[in-house]
Amino acid sequence: MQILRLFLFLTFLPEIIFGQASAPEESAIFPGTHCLNKTEETMAASLNQYRRRKGLKPVPLSASLSWVARKHVEDLAVHYEYGSECNLHSWSQNEAWTSCCYDNGHKDAECMWDKPRELTSYTGDGYEIAFFSTHDYENALSFVNDALEGWKTSPGHHDVILNRGKWRTAEWNAMGIGANDEFIVVWFGEKKDSAGPPEICR
């Protein structure tokens, strides 16, 4: 039986090197357009549907934050090591961005907050929630439901999604989703994205 591993994290990063250096990629910088895959599209719809049920406005999708989210899950797929002190908010060494090893010290939040500015023209801070599982899901909806249910049981993540607790004064005006076979990350921002929403991959 395959073992299911679930990990939920919020955003505040100390600056430590994460993983091995990777070659610079021209594609790491936002090209101006972006499309969501099926899992990303489903995650966005599920999050906004949940917010509506709680009496909150849906968060507009952001092409820029979705690009950052996609780049992050791609990086995690190559460099994330289960059991490492560097959790899911870490970024590998790459000329396109500042490397980070997120541990429990929360010493350098700017490394996360700055990622949208490093990779896109989005000028606001970015805040991330993340999910990881090795389970073999039947479809995108099953993966998304598992992530959302996990975040609901985590007070910190739930507060971000529903603007509660320390996030009650934040107004999310941009949301980006990144997902692959094992990782889903969601980025929130208070500034509107001048790049507009992403397209849907066909």
C-alpha cells in the first residue's frame, strides 16, 4: 500500500541554501501570458466556491502569481527532499531567483514575499500555502479536495484562505495556483495584477 504523506505550510522563509544549484532558465521569468492546467483550474474554482459559502468574495485569478506558483512546484518536484529542514516554501539555487531554505526559524520572510517581484512585474508581496502528497489520486478533483480539506483542518492555512486571524485586515485581490502530480501551492496577494487572469490550457 502506498504511504500517503501530507504536508501543509505557510510562508515565512529564512535565507539558507536549498538543494543543489540548478541551471538558469530563461523561462523562469514571466513571459506575459500563462495558462492553468486542469488541477490548477479545479483548485482555483474550489477555493473560491469555499470562500463564497463563507460569505466572502472570490479572489481574482492572477497570471503573474500563477506563474510564480507553477515555477515553485516545478522547483519543488526536482529539489524538495522529504525530511529535510527545508520545507515546502524553500527555493533552490537559481540565477533567476533568491534561494531560500524555510525552516522553523521564520527569520527572513522577505525571501518569500519578494518572489512575485523577482519573477514577474507584479509589485505586491506574495503569500503562499502549500500541500504535498504522494498518493495516487484518481483525478484532479480528488487531489484538490484532499488539499482543501487538509488546509481546512490547519488553523493557519484556514485563516489565510478566509482572511481570519492575523489575515483579517488583508484583502486578497490576486490569487495564483501551481500544481503537478505531488504538489499544490496557492499564492495570495493584496495588489491587483495588471497582467490580468491566466488562460486555461487546452
